[in-house]
Amino acid sequence: MSLDRIGWAVDIVAPQASERLLEIGCGHGVAVTKVCDRLVDGEIVAIDRSAAMIAAAAHRNAEYVAAGRATLRVAELRSFDPGQRQFDKVFAIRVGVFTRGDPKREFAALARLLKPDGRVFLFHDEPSTHADEVAAKLDAAALRHQWIVEAQLAHAFDGGEIACVVARPPSSP
Ligand SMILES: C[S@@+](CC[C@H](N)C(=O)[O-])C[C@H]1O[C@@H](n2cnc3c(N)ncnc32)[C@H](O)[C@@H]1O
């Protein structure tokens, strides 16, 4: 049976028990639940610029929020301030800013948010568009800001094809 797009994305991110993760544009918080299912003493912080989406994600993940596994914040990536935190993995699923215009400030924010050996996972899909075309857009955006693309992946799901680019910042080891 083929995995749904969010299930596949979480499999690719492969959260480890003690990792600290950040999701950009979490929407209803479906991926947050799937990540928390795998954490033991790790943590996921999830942001969305929509207060309504964060309210929905908080409702869906109330037990994990209460247990300290999940923290949900209304925030825009480019101005998000996580305090002292840096993340092992940052991911975004279907967040259009990475395929439209020039996400210069978003990539600068990602570089600040990652631990020195951290990785970013960008997942995206577009109606009636092959995953390799979407991956090429993600790739071009990352390369424009001197990020190092380590992998390009694709997956077919019921609603189409989803692409993933795994990248690390220019200054990373
Ligand atoms: C199409 S929805 C996808 C939601 C979920 N990730 C999914 O795949 O079902 C995009 C979400 O990203 C949020 N978003 C878009 N740009 C953002 C940004 N720059 N910073 C934070 N959230 C953003 C939107 O508010 C929206 O909830």
C-alpha cells in the first residue's frame, strides 16, 4: 500500500527518539502527531503563520503538547525566534514560499535555526505536476543561496506526486 504524502514525508525525515525538530507551516498538525509518535525525549516545535492553523494543530496534539513533546507557535519562518534553540532537522511540507519568488530570507532563517550538522527537508507537490519538475524548483531555490543539496526524492500518492529535497547550509561541515 502506498503511504500518504505526510506519512512518506515523516518517514524521510526519520525523527530519532531524542532529536529536536522544527516544522514550518504545520497546518492542522498531522505531521506533528506522526513525529511525536516516534519521539521519546526529543521535541518538535511547529510554526504556522495562521493562528487558526495553530489552534487546530494544538487541539489535535493536545496530549503531546501537555507532555512537552510538541510546542506550537504562530510565527512566520523569516522572523521566527526560537530563543536558545537550534534544530537537528527542519522540514516543511507543501509550503509554497520555497517554490515561488526568491526565498532569500527564508533560507537565511533556516541557516540560523539549524545546528551545525543539521539538515533541511523541503517537501512539495503541485497539481498535475511531476515530482521531478517540483524538485527542480526546490533545488534551484536552495542552490541560489549556496545550499548543498544532498538528495532529491519523489513519491507517488493518491493525489499526485510529491518531491523532497534534503539540503544543508553553505557553512555546514
Ligand atoms: C498548504 S498548507 C500545508 C499544511 C501542511 N504542511 C500540509 O502539508 O498539509 C501551508 C501552510 O503553511 C503556512 N505557511 C505558509 N508560508 C509560511 C511561512 N512563511 N511561515 C510559516 N507558515 C507558513 C500556511 O499558513 C499554511 O497553513
